[in-house]
Amino acid sequence: MAGDYDLVVVANRLPVDRVEEPDGSTSWRRSPGGLVTALEPVMRREDGAWVGWAGTPGDPPEPFDAEGVRCVPIGLSAEEVQEYYEGFSNGTLWPLYHDVIVAPGYHRSWWEAYVRVNERFAEAAAEQAAEGATVWVQDYQLQLVPRMLRRRRPDLSIGFFNHIPFPPFEIFAQLPWRKAIIDGLLGADLVGFQRAADANNFTRACRRASNLPARSGRIRLDAEGGREVRAASFPISIDYKALDELAQREDVAARAAEIRRDLGNPEFLLLGVDRLDYTKGILHRLKAFEELLDDGRTDVGEVALVQVATPSRERVEQYVQLRQDVEVTVGRINGTHATIAHTAVHYLHHSYGREEMAALFLAADVMLVTALRDGMNLVAKEYVASRHDERGVLVLSEFTGAADELGQALMINPHDIDGLKDAVVRAMRMSPREQARRMRALRRRVADHDVQRWAASFLEALEEHHGQAAGRAS
């Protein structure tokens, strides 16, 4: 039976977070993520519904309206959080799709939970979607949902966007359930990726894993009457205007100056901002910085490094070990190089609000993005959007999706420690004129390709492709 909503977004999490008020009541506050920012305007315009997990195990609340969006919570038991989310999503798919930086776990109980939870999301989406509605499924936790939806509701226009990389087939082939994942994704009309290389990897996987005719980003399904699925890149972005305006506020500028004073007014301030994740190359960054100090190419009287590491997946073994390794490394660097007046590395293991992050971006002379593999890396774009003064240098890993767009950054291979060190020194010594030239070009790119353009371009492409498919079928 069809529902009432012409646009339904299906994501692992709802666009709002539960807040416990002082009087004991519960309210809901908009999540700060980029996906919510991108889709909120179109959701309001289309009177859309958003299907997602409420964030805590147990029975879900009843559907409710928040921030102008119909929210449809999905319930997950504590065991399902462990097996579907921490297990298959983040213990199997996440490392596999990030080039096996750590070894994935292949457990049948995790897979069974993943299938079961994906069915629950698909069923809820099918109930909310109106006849002929558009359903946009988000990310690697829900790769089976498109096919499950199509079985229930062949009238729907179904899109899927993968926010993380899609690996080469030689890596993807390790997955015991590779054909089921491919079949799940091919339930969509349009499958979007961050980079053209990811779309190509997916197309090749369709040929190799399922023996399907696939070329130029189009996969033909002869068993479904020749239905065609399109795979293409739609690089995600940020709300450039909002961040640019925030960074120009007087209180944010004052806070940026205060941060530098609190750090002892270093001549150069280096900044890293990441989730504490093994894909982000934090240890590589720290190693390069330590060697620069060891080599005498700089010293703590001249430079300081601020590393913000937002807590992430703290019950997963690899993340617990990473935190220990990072903290030991920071302690060693400070123990060797810090003085009474100057600390080498300021390590901050917690998250910050938008104003504080904008102030940090304004305070930093060099932004270090050293990810070993990243679908996009929005921090790089946030740094650029904050630099209305046209100062600062972005040092950017070539293994991020952002590297395809931000060509005026200093590109590095984070595995090449000597090359990374040279790039940091070059960034520190770069003239204001060259900084301005590079930053102007970077800002133009991010301004012209913001998150609203990303959402609009995907939905327009989905509508066009679905319309063409309907025309061929009639």
C-alpha cells in the first residue's frame, strides 16, 4: 500500500538527535552533518519523509515531525547494533572498501543481521512512499535496500549514493556475499559515487561478479526486461555560504586570535581534524611532524600542531588500539621536544561545535589532510570555505575524493613520509602571494560546487534516468 510522501530519504541515522531536557522530557535537535544540510531544503519543499535509526537500541519512537521533516524511526536491538552496525557495516564493509587498511571480518551472523536490518529499512520506506515517489537510499550500511524496495514497490524511482569509496574488484572479490551486494545496489535506477574511479570499480564488479553487460557507466539487466542502471560520480560538498559567513563573524575571528595566543603565538600553526579512524592517516602525520622536529628542520619555538580527533566507534577493537597508538605517539613527541613554554602537539580527543571549528580553521596556517583512503573528506572543503582572508595552505592526500577537485592544494602521498615532510615545510614557507592565488582558486571551486548543487544534480539525474527508462518500457 502506498504512503503519502513523494520523496523519502533512507539513511542509517535520522536527521535529528534525541536530547534529554532538564525537566526529564525528550526533544529532537537537527544533526550537524552535511547530508542533513544538503537535503533539508528539498525535504521541506517536497514535504518528505526520512527513514533512519534513532541512535539508541530498543523499540523505536512513533513517527514524528521535526525541523519540517517527517521522521520515521527504525528500531535496532543491542545485538543488531553490534552485528549489523559495528559488525558487518564497520567491521566488514568499512575496512574492505578502504583498501583493507585493516583486515575485514567475515562472519555469517553479521551478514544475517545486515540482511534482516536492511529488510526493516526497506519495508518502512515502502510504507511511506507515495505512488511513483522518489526514494534516495544513503550509504554502505543499506546496500541491499534498493533491491528489497524494488521487489515491494516497482513503481518507485530509486537512487542510491555511496559516501565511501567503492574498491577495485580484486579487493571487493574477497567479500563472500559480493553478488548479493551487487544485486542489492542494482535495485536502484541510479547508483552514485564520490569519484569516477569508484563508479568504474562498481561497473567492473557488475561484469566480473554477476556477468552483466556493463559499459560507460550503464549496466543492462536482461533478466528484468533490459532495465538499465546508471552508475556515475556526484562528488559531495559542504554548505559553503553558511561556513563562509560564520568564519567572517567578529566573535569567530576573535576566538581564532585567542587560540593562537593560548598556544603561545607560534609562527606556524598546523592543524589536523579527523574522526579517530585508521583511514585518516593520523599516525603518518604525527610521524612526519616528529621527524621534522628530530631533523631540526623546525622546532617547537616556531611551530605547533593541533590534532583534533573526534571519538569514533569506541567499542571496536581496532579503534581502541588506534587511540592507544596515537596517544603514545603524542606523548613521545611532547616528551622529547616540548619545553616549558611550548608544547609540540596539542591533542584534543573530543568534538567541537561549528563556531569553534571555524575559529580553528581561521587560526591554522596549514591544514593537514593525510587520509590513506577517503571517499571525499569534507574537512578539506570546510577549511577552504573558512579562509575568506585568502591565506593558509591545504596539504591534501591524493587518496581522497577531494583531491579530484581541489587541484591547488599541495598534493601528497601520506605513505611517503619524506614527501609529506617536504610538503609541510613548503606550506610553512609559502609566500602570502602564492597562498592567496591558490586559495582563491580553491574557494571558487567549493563555492560553485556546494552541497545544494550536489543534491540537486543527483536528484535531477535520477529523474531523467527514471523517465528515460519508463519511456523505453512503454
